[in-house]
Amino acid sequence: MFAQVIECIPNFSEGRDPEKLQRIIAPFYEDKEVKVLDFSQDADHNRAVVTVIGTYEGLKRTVPLAAGKARDEIDLRKHEGAHPRMGAMDVCPFVPIMNADMDICIRLASEVGEIIASDYKIPVFLYEKSASSPLRENLAVVRKGEFEGMKEKMLQPEWKPDFGPDQPHESAGATAVGARMPLIAYNINIGTPVLEIANQIARKVRHSGGGLRYIKAMGVALQERSIVQVSMNMTDYTGSSLYQIMEMVKAEARRFGVNVIGSEIVGLAPMAALIDAAADYLQLENFSLNQVIEARLLEPEE
Amino acid sequence: MFAQVIECIPNFSEGRDPEKLQRIIAPFYEDKEVKVLDFSQDADHNRAVVTVIGTYEGLKRTVPLAAGKARDEIDLRKHEGAHPRMGAMDVCPFVPIMNADMDICIRLASEVGEIIASDYKIPVFLYEKSASSPLRENLAVVRKGEFEGMKEKMLQPEWKPDFGPDQPHESAGATAVGARMPLIAYNINIGTPVLEIANQIARKVRHSGGGLRYIKAMGVALQERSIVQVSMNMTDYTGSSLYQIMEMVKAEARRFGVNVIGSEIVGLAPMAALIDAAADYLQLENFSLNQVIEARLLEPEE
């Protein structure tokens, strides 16, 4: 058991070659203070999401090494996929889980960003709770223009990176590093091949379109299944819940005469987010997390 | 943090003296691999229900010690109460919760039963999933005759105990030990004051009426709220799930033009039962308990 647990979820722009991904994340397996909890690759998104937990020092040692491997393995000039991206290690958030607070994660993000920039000549933007200006809090704003537009974007003084060169790495682009609260990647599949329907549902559900405050959403085509997906990031599940999202997406889908045919949680989610969804669906009265047997085991010892 | 979680719910024939109960369950507090989650005493039943969780080894060490304390503290010859009973530690089920399966609990029940019999000269019957014959699966059948009738009952060859002497302990009687699935007490509230509607829904939902295999149900009036309740015991949530129950009760309620207005889980429930309900409602594809961060913190170290 680690004395401290910080979660780290690096996203790499490699969704199709499992061996490449293993080479990229090898440093995490080689450190005793880091544990790989999960990784998944999505061919349509052409993206890998990796979740590790570790101590401050363990993550400080290994995350820059993985960023370096990603620089060597991934060439953004040849990369295409449904998911927006600007770098080989596209984004890397640090999340406080146990015996670590947001300030510690902000400090870790800054140290890791500095090492990535100096060791691998990759420009690093600090985002979310680590952002050096309000403009950089939102990852989508930081990443706008993507790899192809980054060179021109970085000519603007307000897009000078926090660390590293003033232009993107020629093959590895730029990387966003930051600290944030737990995030849930949640996708709802819609039984139609029409991408525009997923786009319209996404627009209504997300905060920027007038929808739920802590939801980012976009439409994605899952071509091999001939369906579409409302692909979402939940930035605070205690504010905008899984139940609210599902009910809102179902209601929007009905407007088009189409149905929700499934959903998926990509990577990890906190227990409370799922228990809340069960409690909402079941209309549970007076329910407490203390009634969950396993939750009692995680309580601090008396 | 335990690498393995088995739940154990010993019932003691002592419902009126809190100090006696504390002396009986003291061994659970003294073991690092066991944690007391809950205990309650009922004076009318003259019975205590204790819930502990622990590892295989922790429970194997402590449950026999508690059975020994109960033998010393409780004299069945002077015991009266509304609840049927045959022993000082009357019954003790072991329940798989995490990183433990039914086979492990069956083995643990058998080992614990053997220790109780040899260390304290108390006859032990294995019941439920541990039963050595179909006749012994049902606790009510094993206990029939209670303490007062046990001596004569045990003269019959089919009621020779699985472990220990062929007659009850003179003051501590006999004990039933076994393995079973977690029980969940789950009630669904219906927005009508008409008890007959809850009774009819209960009849359709429960196994005995042609409904779900692992559900017992009955109608109950909640007079102070002017509503009724379908009160249920779930005997295997992996077989008959919360989602199935809720959808079936909703469908039955519709036949009467009434609605589900809420539900409640009484006492404890395993995380998986609630996560399953969330997964069913959300139509989650390819979801695993390993995606729950807290579940990963509870898993054994590699």
C-alpha cells in the first residue's frame, strides 16, 4: 500500500498498436511506487487512455519517461482519429485520491511539465487547476487548432507555453499537464448511423450549448458498428450526475426517433458516481454510502 | 486494508444484556484482520445479530473464540424469547463479498465448525450451501425443535451433527454454521394506500408466485405515510437483480394505475449489487468492477 495515492491519466495519441502502447507505458511498470490500474485503446479515436496511481516521487520519475517514449513512438504528422489531439502525450492530469490534496497535485504537474519540456523539447501548457491564466483552464481551448494548427497558434503571445520551446515539437506536438478533480469519460451509444444526430444531442447536453454545467460532449461515429456516440467528459460527477446525463440523452434521442442502445465508462470511475446512479434510478430513500459493505473498509481506522 | 473480504453474521441468544454481548464479541475487536460493522440486540427476540467482515484467517481465528465466549456467557436452559433458537451462538453464516467465492466460504464454515466442536464440545450442523444433505439446507428445518427438542432430535441418525458430540451441549445447545450469498433487504414503496395492491404485486414478483427465483416478497402498509410497500428479501442478487426487481414491480404497478414512489435498502448491501443496478440502468457495455477506483484499492497486492 502506498503512503500517498495520486491518480494520473496520461492520454496518448495511439489507439491502434498495442505493442507501441506497451513500450510507451513501460516506465510505469518498472517503478515500485507506481501501479498501472487500467489502459485502453480506441481505434476510432486513435487514442489510448492510461490510468496509473502512485506517490509524488514515483509519478515525477515515470511520467516524463513515458512522455519521452511517446515522442519516440508517435508521429502526429501521420496521425488521424476522431478525437481532438495536439500531442503524442496529448494530455496528462494529476488527481488527488488519498493523502494528497489539490495543491500537491498542482505542484507535481508543474514539476513534471518542466521536466518534459527540458528533457524532450516538447512545449507544455499547464491547464485546469494548474492553469497560469483563466484562458488555459479549459483543455478544449488549449487544444483548439490541434496539432496541425499549433504552430500558428503558438505565435500569439497568449499561447506561449508554460514550459519549453515556443513552437510545437515537429512530430510530438505539444502537451497539456495539470491538476484536476476526478473525471469520468462516459459515452452513450445511439442506434443510428447518422452522425448529425449525435452531434445535435451532444450540443444540447453539454454546458457550452446550454446543457449540464459539468458536461463536455461531442458526437462521434463508430463506423465499424454503424452507430454513433455521444462522447462525454464529466468534470464533476457530484454536480452533473450519470443519471441526469442518461435521462437527458434519452429525452433528446426521442426527438429524433432513435434510442440509446448502450453506454460505456472508459477507464476508472469513483465508486460514488456509480452508487449515485443506482440510487437515483432505484429512487432510494435515506441511503448512505455507509450501507455499502466495501465502503466501510475504506474508512479511516478508529 | 484487507486483501479479501468475507462477511460473517453470527447470531447470539442474548438480546438483553449489552455487557454480555460485548464480552462475547470482544475477540473480533482484538484481531487486525477483522472489523465489526454492526451489532444489534432485540429484547423480545432475546437475540443479538452481529455483522463482522474479515479475511479467511482472521475469521477462522476469531469466530470460534466468540462461540466459546457465548458458551460461557449464555445458558439456554434459562433463555426465552420470540425468536426460534437452538444454541448460544445459534447460527453463523459466512458470505463472500470480495476476492472470495462461495467455495472459499464453504471451506471456512467447515473449518470453523470443526474448531467450535472440538474446542468447546458443541455439536455443529452445516447448513445452506455448506449442507451435507439437502435436508440441512434450510436453517428452519435444522433448528426445528429448538434447544428443548434437540436432544431427542439428535437421536435420529439423520440428525447426527456434522462435527462434535451426538448430543447438544447442556447449556449452549447446538450451532448451525454455513456459507450463503449476501442477503439484501429491499423494499419498494407504492403510491397508494391500498394494501391489496402491494400484496398482489408481491405475489407476482416472488418465486413462490411464479416470479423471480431469488425473491421473497410480501405487502406491508406504511400507515403513517398512507402508502404501501412491497417488502422483499433478495437471497441472491447475482441471480435476481435490483434492476429486474424494480422493472418488474414498476410493470406490475402500472396494471393498477399506481406508481413506484421510492425504495429503500435496509442495512448493508455489497457494492456489486448497487454497481450492477447502475450498470443495468446505464446499459453499460463491457463494464467491470475493476473500473471502480475504490475496488482497485482493495485488491490484493501483486
